[in-house]
Amino acid sequence: MKVLIGKDVEEMSKIAADYVMSYMYQEKQRVNLSITGGSTPKRMYELLVPQVKDTNRFDHVHFYNFDEIPYRKEDREGVTISGLREAFFTPAGIPEERIHKLDQFNYQTQDERIEKDGGLDMVILGVGADGHFCGNLPQTTKFGDLTTRVECDRRLKDRILPEFNDVEEDVPDYYITMGPRSIMCARHIIMIASGVKKAEIIKTLMEGIVDENKPATVLTLHPHFTLIMDEEAASLLS
């Protein structure tokens, strides 16, 4: 495990953006990156956009989302891909042929598709205070799971309700996620964390105890795992 600590969100985001750009600049026929939505990477994407847009330098770089929460009526794109479009794909001018959507219609072939594409060179993801990563919340998936559909009980529906601006009729009965086994197949896993609310789970990760009730702990077993955080997230580390 490699650990990098930035002073604040700005510094953490710059470190993370530099890692993403280092992969985009790789002289390979194709580079496959799986990137995260949510609030933690917002500033990272703001830093990436001006470096990526208006150039064909990165035409060999392809992007994948690793989870998706569909709308109940399935009349529009899901929450994750919509958020990624808003934060990065659209302002950066990423063409559709380099965006490989995971959704409720193709999840059963996701792992095979990625393998045929050459595998994921890098995944950048966040971590929840409860230890979840991607859609792998405690008691929803097992460490050996590949990409899967997770059925939502009332607890999970309440959990994802804010993603739909608290509009209950939009909340689905399930969501899609790449499982721990799928993510562990990536060549490099980068986790970003910020804020004091993440301090406890960061401490747990650093202790090296692997516990299925704290799903992100399995990532510490990956041979190329990088943890990037701000000082608040690192506040419980000695």
C-alpha cells in the first residue's frame, strides 16, 4: 500500500489528478480507466478538464463506470453515468465511443467486456464511512463477487433516496455494481478520501485487518493499492 497525504482537499485533488493524467499519457494502444462519481472527486475533475479537452492526445483512453443506480422507470440514464457526464465527460469533451456504460441491461457481461478490452489499467474510487466502495455496502456483496445486481430493501432505498432528490417514486428496487473481485482485477486501485468523517475507516484500513463487514479492507490486499487523503481523513493515524 502506498499512502499520500495532502494538506487539504485541493492538494489531495491535485495529487489524484496527477495520477489520472499519468495513466492518460501512457504510450499504449489503449488505456482503460474506471472513475468514480460523488462529491469527493469533484475538484479532481475540475483540475482534469482543462488538461483533457480540445485535444486528440488522449484518443486511446477509455472510461468505465463501476456502478449504477437506475431510475425506477428506466426512462433516462442512471445516477452514476449522469453525474460523471456532468462532472467530467461533457466539460472534457469525451466522445461517446470512449465512454463504456455499465447499466442494468449489460451488467452480466461487464467483466467479460472489460477483459476483452484488455482489463482496467486503473480504478479510482472513494470510500464510505461504513467502509463501502463502489456499490459494495456492508452485507450486500461478498469478496468473491463479480459485477452483480443488488436488491434494495427499505434500508438501502432510504440510503440512496438522496441521489434522487428525495423523490420516492424514482428510487429503484435494485442497483448494479462491480463486485470486490471485479475491482481487484484492475492493475492499480487508487482510493481518495477527505474529511474527518472518513478518519475512522482510514484508520481501519491502515490497521490491515480484512473484514467483510468493512468491504474496503479487502483492497489493502491488492499489490498496487494507493491511498490518497487529506489531513482530516488522516487525523487518527499516528
